[in-house]
Amino acid sequence: MTVQKQKRIYHLGSLPPFLLVLAGNIKGVDHRWNQHGLGGDNMEGKCRSLHPGPISLLHWSGKGKPWLRLDSRKPCIVDHLWAPYDLYRSSMHSLEE
């Protein structure tokens, strides 16, 4: 992370550091448990709904992040699932009360 801070060595978000930390000790997750692609751009009509069946991982991959869409009051249909984990929003609501 020190090298990354001085000279950008990767451009893919958080995945490369996680792979380095885990040192290859990873397992694949069956696609039906991993709901990926929730980060579609709702301004372009690319919101995704959840696939049928059980889901354990919600992955807002892509540019559309739920915190940005909720703050702009233009959420996708599944962004409310992330809202309870928004620590900043929770603290802001406490300050407003």
C-alpha cells in the first residue's frame, strides 16, 4: 500500500490488495450466491434487480455505487439493501435529531 500511495501500481479498486493479503488462499463462490453487477448506472437505465434464489454477497461492481445514488436521491431498486450499513448517513441522522 505504501508503494501504491507513492506510485500507482494498480487501477482495479480493492481487488488487488485483497488478493495480495490473502496470498492466493481463496475459494471461488458459486455464481448463484454472488449477486454482482449492482453498480450499473441508473442514469443510463442500467439498474439490475436481484436474481432469484438465495444471495449471500451483494456486489456493487461498476461505477454506480449505492451511497452516491442514495445521496443524489436517484437510487436503483436494490440500493436500499446497502442503506443500513452507511455509517456516515447513520451519524448524520443522529446529528439531525
